[in-house]
Amino acid sequence: MKRVSEVAVVFGELQAIDKEIFPFAMKELAKKHPLMSAAKFRIIDEPAAFRCRACSEEFDLKRFRKESDEAEFIHFVPEMAHSFIKCPSCKSPDFEITAGRGVYIKHIKGSK
């Protein structure tokens, strides 16, 4: 690839990432790499999703109202969700996080 035109980065809802600073940081980094100099950085938000291990119910954060302290705990340590969230169907705290964790590159577009 001779030139990168777009980088799509996925931010999980459970991650504590400053979405205003990230594009600025990427543009500064791109200045040092000619391949990236014209790249646009697109941020894609990925909603959090959960699956109960007890009853297999799938649910998201929209069903829960979180206090600001609770939300902050969950953003820094997503496993803290088990302390504040229960399955809406069976009330079990035993669930897996199926989406909305981490930061990853979805795709990179460019020219050869």
C-alpha cells in the first residue's frame, strides 16, 4: 500500500477512550509517516452486549441506568459490570460480554 486514505477504528462502549483526543493523536502520528499523511480516521461506536450464562438471555446496557461512579468503574474495568448488572430475565450476575469491549481497527483503505 502506497497511501492510506481511511482507518476505521471501533471503540467498545465499555472502554474509557477520549473520542475527542484520539483523532488528534492519530493525525499527529500520521504526520511522521508519509504513508498515513492523508488518512482520515473514522470512529465507530460498538454498543455493549451481554449473554447470560444461566438462561442464555441476550441484553444490552440500554436496560440499565448506571450511576456515574458505576459507569466509570465499568469503563476502566469492564469485568466490574458483574457487580452492577444482573440478567434482566433470571437476575443472574453470571454473564459474558459479547460485544463492546476494547478498541480495534475494523479496516484500512488505501491505494497501491
